[in-house]
Amino acid sequence: MRLKILALSLVAATTQAEDIVYPNYSVVAEDKPYLTQDIRNTRIIYTKDNQEHAEYAASFEKILQPLYEKTFGYQFDTQLSVGMISSYNQIANGFSTQFPSNRQVNYMGGAQVPDYFSSASWLDVLLLHETAHNYQTNVKDNPISRSMYKVFRNGGFFLPFLPATTPNIFEASFILEGNAILNESWHGRGGRLYSGRYRAMNHVFAQADKLKKETLYNVSLEFPYGEGNYLFGSHYQYYLAETYGLDVANKYFKNRSKNWYWPFTVNNPTKRTFGSDFNTNFALWTNKMKRDSKGMKMAQGKVLARSKYYSDMNTQDNRVLFLAMENGVRSPELHEFNLANGEVRSETKSLALGRVFLVDDEYYTISGRHTSVWRITQGLFNEDAMIKPGTEGKVIQGYMKDGRAVYFDTAKSYVSPQLFVGDEFYAPVNSSVLVQDDHLYYFVQKGNKRVLYKDKQILYTFEGFYSIVSDVDASGAVYFIANSQLGSTLYRLKGNRVERVLQADNVIAAKLAGNNQVIVEAISSDDYYYALTELTPTTQAPYVVRYMWDDSKHPLHSHLSDFDNIEIEKFDEGEEYSFINNFNYTAGSFIGGENDDGESTFLGLITFSDPFNYHEFSFKAQKDEDQSTLIGARYANNKHFLLYGIDAYYVAKDGLEDEGFTGFTRDHGVALDLKLPFLQSGYWSGQLEAGYYQDYINIEREPKTLSLAFSNVKSFGHSFYANHLAYLDVYGVQDRDDNIAGASLALSTDLPYETYVGMKAKHSSSSNDASFLESRGVELTTSVNFVGKDVSGFIMPSLKDDVFAKEVNFAEVNIAKVFNVSAYSFKFPLSLRREALSLTYRNYDIKGVNGATGVNDVTLNQTALKLTLDLAVMNKFNINYIIEAIHNDNDELTDEDFVFIGIELGL
């Protein structure tokens, strides 16, 4: 038996060379042209049709940054890039990173989630929240990080983790996201601290004693999954700000950045900042939350369904429609509650979670996703994830009786949702819209007041930032969700009287069900649940949520009006965004490791890029497992339809020659990578790829590759594996006089109880005989090559040595079962999130072998048992660590028994 441990450093290094160019994850290819304007220490990157919003963002940042410099205690060391992204990218999100530069990317898709952010302005929330992230992570309050910044900029040594040029990027999301929500909420613009949903979730978990640092500080797989970082982190941060002061809470990040030598610590900088460590502060907060949650009431009644993820309800054709994912890892179920007889019908539907509409006898949900390789669009999507024609760029709210759609126009809703009826603009609004009997019900934010409208008539006004119209009864009474003292509940406006109609504090959505009943969507400590319950009216108005800055005597109160009368900075003609005027020394990195003989390997990169990562230019140096040292350069461009990259190298030291293998290694060479993604719609994707590389180990090997790949992939919730997968890749490789043709196929599906079955097959055949000495034919190798790739080859970790063959046929069947045994630790650097056990049978039919063994044809049957551990590392990262035991029925090419330990990359 042989044991092989594949070090993390080697895995990371080899995958660096697998692809030279990747699709852009910031913006779509062939996006609209961008312009730039510099103001203060900020570069605004925008499209011409977004110039009005870009000018607003620039003016907003001029006011915001001095406030953040004071409260966070430092100024940026790198220019901030603020991307105002085009309508070709309709995403309900934004993000901030230090790579490839100190930047934030702000998308215009907020109209898809108008009730979630409890704010008057989507754009304001983005700027407040993402700029806070920039201040959290850019700071380097130690001489080592500042000195390294001069050389490596915001890059650094990734392996080992020391030292860190940007230490705070290793902070847990619980701290980063929670603090960003704290900072989005103290400027008089609302924010998620005012959300009844957030407040309810915190009190529900406190009451159930589930606010545990082991799960909250880790990247855990516990309900409510990644949302918990925002939900619980924000209220923990408010506790710190209320107890110690906002400036003290924000200066934690400056203090934390002193820890360049171990950037994962939390107790020391917490004590340095607050005088007490994280354990103490966390315990004090959870105890306070437990006290505050006493008396909280939970929704009772007949439970109709449970879901691990939130999804909205809709009433249509005398039925209440909603989606639920009870286990969170399979296709959702569509539930239909018949209002006439109270019956519930359920069926599985592969719809995206969201409000359900039945249009032209087909079910759709509001969503946003790729509708082509070059567009991300919001609209109504069906089970095949295809957009309904005519809804592109429209966040549908309902339909009038004459068929006109009521919708938000995404491209016009950068600041707040802009409501249209048919082709006519109706009004700017600040909530989702209820369409009933040709009347429109919605909320508008006016200062710190919520104003309820029926059509264009004001019905009711109250103080707050959180409210959602739920339903209207036969008498015309309007039902709406708003804050209660301990969370969120249902209210009714009947005439001029406001009543609280449920005693529960955990209700976040509701639909009338007749007979004085209502279907509520409520929060438990394990899931969201839909329950049929009775209305119990009492005279009570929505609870007014107030924080310390809402007190007129508090010093922060004066800042509530900072952005009320912004003097807009008008741009002159912007400069065209290009690599020449936007590239920066982005990062330096070094990854080190060992080969099987304990000899050192490394990969070092010095990279230049632009804020959108359209272009990337790198100088590199590497030493491979054979101890050859290469230096070179790489350029990649993913801006256009055709993605392309080139990697040129020079062999500075020939490791094989030192071992007596002379004449093998090429002095210099080049690798090319061309990709043409042509299909990305629904669950389908397709790509044409071409490649060429000169193998430096063999002076004659120059494979040219052309491949055409299609895939159909469905993944729901937090499923460990794809729920459904179909993949086909047809390829051809030409090397000298050899032509290799082949194809690979993969199919898999899920079964109940988190069980997955699949099969794979691959065939590669060369037109000529194989030659090991000349590296000709179909290659079977133990690992991925450093330079270039050959899609016709096979990776077999249990091989004794690389071999070449005339033809290889491969087939595999597998079954995997996921277990959800977890063990989270706050102090120990590893936590177990879940695990999977898989059993695999593989058959290799290898013909015309030419290798060190001297054999010809080999048929190999292989069985493998693999344990995959889904781990949280250093509280921050998650990896899949595998232990695979392989048994081969002969040992001509492979070890009979082989154990492989390493990191699963899905190669």
C-alpha cells in the first residue's frame, strides 16, 4: 500500500496553471463602455446612462469618507474605486474587496428585494455598507504590513498565512457584515437594524439559546446559513456601539490590523479595543438578548409547510401560492392553499425561491440570472430557469384585469423602485406592491416616516423604515407587516383605526385565508414555517424602533441629516475606462510547498490588473515537482466575447538535467488559452475552447486542443453536490502527427435523504502509437501539469508513473451519502460542517500502453471508498478534505492499494 498526501500548497499551485483566463465575476463580458472620474481619493467608474447616479455617488462619498475616517480612525492608503455597474448586470447585490484593488462594485438590482433592506434608498445602502467594508479591510496599523504594502500592495504571502499585508481580510463575516450593517444604519437612511425580520430572528434565537459563538463566528452550515452573519452580527455590533461608543466599535478594525503575524485572532484586539475580550462581550450580549426576548410570542396554528430558506407568498385565482424547501438541499415544493375549501396541494418545482405567479398556465417566480452569456436580467423565470418573454428587466408585482403588468423597471431603479403600470410610469415606491381589484397598495418612505398608499391616496402614516403590505379584505381593510416591540407582526388599518391582529412577534409575511384566519410565514430557530392561525385584533400601532442616534440628545443625532441636501458634484466629460489608464500593481503572492521527496516547490506572482479585472498581467517564477525553475509572464483578457490568455516561460534551471535526463527540457515556451462561452441561459451553459502549449519537459510536445462543452446543472439551497448534472465535452487534440479525438460525459442526480448517484465516461484515442520517450499519445498522469493542459488526458493518483497509450476508455459509477454531523469550534482552527461517504467503481480499458512498465494492453477495475470532510478552516474558509482508499485489481500500472489524502478540487 502506498500513501500520498497532496499538500495544499501544491494543489493551489497546480490549479494556477490549469486555466490562463477565466470569465469575469464582476461584470458580464461585452458590457457597456465605462467612464471614470476622480474625486477626492476616489475613482468613480460608471456608464454614460448611469452618470446621474455616479455624480450622486461621488457627492455622497465626499460627505461619507470624512465621517468614516473619523470613526474608523484612519485614511485609505489606496485609491478607492467605486463601480456603478450597468443595466446589463441586474443583480440584487453589491460587494467590496481589496483585490484586485481597494474597490466596491454596486449593482442596480435592488428593486428585486424592496422589503429586505428597510431603507429609503438602495444606492445609499450600497454606498454606506460597502464603503464600511473598504475601511474595515484596507487598514494596516503595523509597520510590517505597511512595509510589505510598498512591495506587495494588497497581496501578500498566502501560504503560509504570515505575514499579512491586509490582515483584516481574514476577519470572520460575523464581524465584518455585522459592523457594515451597523454603519449603514446610523445616517438617517434606515438600514437593516430597523428590520422587524432581523429583530425577530435575534429574539427567536436568543429565546432558544442558539446564539453560540462556535456557529456564529464560523462559516457554518446552520440555519439561517450565510444570512446569520448579517442578522446576528449587526445586533452584536450595535450592542458594542451602545455600550462602548460607535467610534470605539469601529476602531476595533484598526486595532485588529496590528495582528499581522496571526491575522485570525479576535480576543486580543477585542480586549485592546474594549477592555474585555470577545468571549466576555459575546456572553454579555447573548445574556442581554435572552433578557430582552422574554415575553416574545411565537405564531401558533396548523403548520402547512416548513422551509430552510425564505420565500414570499402570493394570492392568485383564489389560492395562496408559496414555495418551501423543507430540507434545504433539494428542489423546492410549490404549495397551493385553496381559499374555497382549505385544502393544500403540493408538488415539486425547480423554481427559484421568490413570489410565485401563474401566467398563461405556467408557474414563474421573480428572480434574476443569466439570460445569455453577456446579460444578467431580472424578470419572471420558469422551472427551466428561462425568462418569460416581455418581462426582461421588470420586477413583476402583479397584473391589472386588462393584462397590464405592474412592475419595477430595473434600469430606472438604482435609487429606489420605480413603479410602472404597462408602459406608463406610476410612482417611486419603497416596498413591494399589492395589486388587488385594479388597486395598488404600497409604502413610500418620507424622511423617517412610512406612508401607506392606495393608488395615489394616502391612507396612513407612521414612524419607521420597515413595513410590507400583506393583503386587503372584502371590507377594504389593509393588512401590513411592521415592527412589534420584540420583532415583527401583522397589523390592520380599518377605516381610521389601526389594530394589531396577531399576538405573535415572529411573523414576516401573511395572506388572508378567510373565516377570520390568516396564513403566516414565521421564524423559528430551525426554519421558516407557514402556519394557518386565527386573527386576534387588539388596538395597537406599529412599534417605533429607536436607536441611540435617534435620541435628539445623542451626539450622533446631528448626523441624521448629513445626506439630506447633497450638493451634487457635476462631472465633466469622463475619461474612457481602459487598462492603460486603470491598471495598478495589484498584488504579489508566494505559495510554497514540497514534492514527494521533501524538496521545496513554489509559485510566485507579481500581478498588475484593473479594478474590473478585465486585464491581468503577471510576472511569475515557479519551481515544480521535478525541481525545474521557470520564470515568465502571463496576460489574460476577459472583457469581450472571446476570452484569451497567453503564458510565456523560460527554463532558468533544468531539474531533469540534474537527474541525468538530458535533452528533455525545452529552453522556453508558450501556452495559449482561448474560450468562447456561447450559451448561458436557464440551467444550460456551453463553451468552445481552444488551447496550445509547448511542454517544457519534452522539447517536441506541442498539443493544440479544441473542445466543445455543454452542461446542464441544477443546485438548490446548500446541497453538497449538484442536484442534477449533465455534462458533455467533445474534443480533439493535435500534437505533431498525432490526432487524438474523444469525449467525456457525466450524469448525476439526487435521491431522498441526501443521497446522490452518478456516472462518468470518457474516451480518448490517438491516430498513432504511443511513445513514452517522446510523450506521444493519450497521457495518464498522477497530477495536473504546471504549464498548459490536455483535455484528452486522464488523472490517476494511484499510478506508479506517468504513461502514454494509444487509446483509453474509462467508465465510472458512484453513489454518495451526505451526513450532517457537525462539530464547530471557536478556538480550534478546524471545524466540521458535514461529511460525505462515497463508493465508486471505475473501469479503465487502456490499449497500446507505452511506458516504463513495458506492458501493452491493460484492463483495470478500481474500487474506491472516499470520505469527504466539509471543513471550516480558521473560522473563515471552507474546504473539502478527502481521504480516498483505492483498490486496483492488478498492479501493472498502479499500486494495488493506494490511499490518497488531499483537498478536493473537482478537477
